[in-house]
Amino acid sequence: MAQLLGTRHLVQAAVTSFVPAPDVFALGADVDAVHAGSMLVLAAGDPVARHAALTDALAEALFAVVGRRSASVQAPEGDLLEQQP
């Protein structure tokens, strides 16, 4: 399961790198927030996985906050993709 989540992070980072648009950051933040919520549910239901799930929930919540803040930053001269030749 950890490999799948790691792959999701890599794909999300690659997409965000290639298309650094506010909507992409916002979508990534939403995915991170849902992931954080699912880890809280796991922590509540599985005492054995609680510590790892809470740690993951904290990390994902931080990713969600950073993603939302990045989504609110506007590119200086419009969309970055429009600036490329």
C-alpha cells in the first residue's frame, strides 16, 4: 500500500511540475486533504496502525495547506504555459 501512495505522490508531483497552474495545485491539495481524512479514519479504527496513520495524516494535511497556498499565488504575467514559445 505504501508503494501505491508513494507512486501517487510522484505522479502528482510530476503533473504539478509540468502544469504549475493554480487549478492543478488546488486539485492536488484536495487529493491530499482527502488522503489526510482517510488516514484519520484509519487511525480511529485500527489501533495497530494508529501512529503511522496519524503521522501520514499530518504530512498530508501539511501538503494540502501548501498546495492551497500555492494555488492562491498568481503567476506574474498570466498563465505560465502561455509564456512558452
